[in-house]
Amino acid sequence: MAYQQPGYAQPAYQQTTVHQPAPQTVVVHTQNGPAPDVSSAWVWAVISFFYCWIISIFAIMYAFNGNNAVSRGDYETANREIKRSIKMSKIGIIVGILLYIAIVVFYVIFYLVVLGVYYD
């Protein structure tokens, strides 16, 4: 018999049964048909980068998300992200053109004022 400290009894061991739920199946609904074309979103995003790079970062992010959605087979999300990317790219191009026009107008007015002062 093994030595036991006085006043200390061995604990009684109980067997515990754990019930785990059955694994659940995740169903992803995809559309049948051809995959959306992500290349147009990338082209728009790269072009908008030269006009207004701050806004085009978001367009590139949406194009990347659309590309990932196509690779997962989630065409609904891919179409939504591609449309967002193209919309952000167009906004970036418009904002960039307006900024370039504003800069040119500012420089023209500035040089006319400066040259006008020297010719008086």
C-alpha cells in the first residue's frame, strides 16, 4: 500500500462526457456563367493613378477585392467590387483633371500678376 498523508484522502475521479455538435456545412451560392472581367477595373485603376493617386488607391483596393471574389467563385461580390473600382477610378480621373486645370489657372493668374507688376 502506498504512503498517504494523514488527514488527506485521495480524490475520487469522475468521468466527464463531452458532447460536441456535429460540424456544420457552409454553402456559398455562386452564379453560373462566365466570370466577370476584372482587367477593365485594373486598367481604370492604373490610369486614374496618374491623375489622382489618393483616390486611385481605393480603386485598386476594390479591384483587388473583385479579383479575389472571382477566384472564390463569388461573382455577385466580384461584379459589385468591379463597379465600385471603376466608379472610384472615374472619380479620381475627374478630380485629377479638375486639380490640373486649377493649378494651370492659378499659375497663369499668378504670372500675369507678377509680370503685370514689372511692366508698369
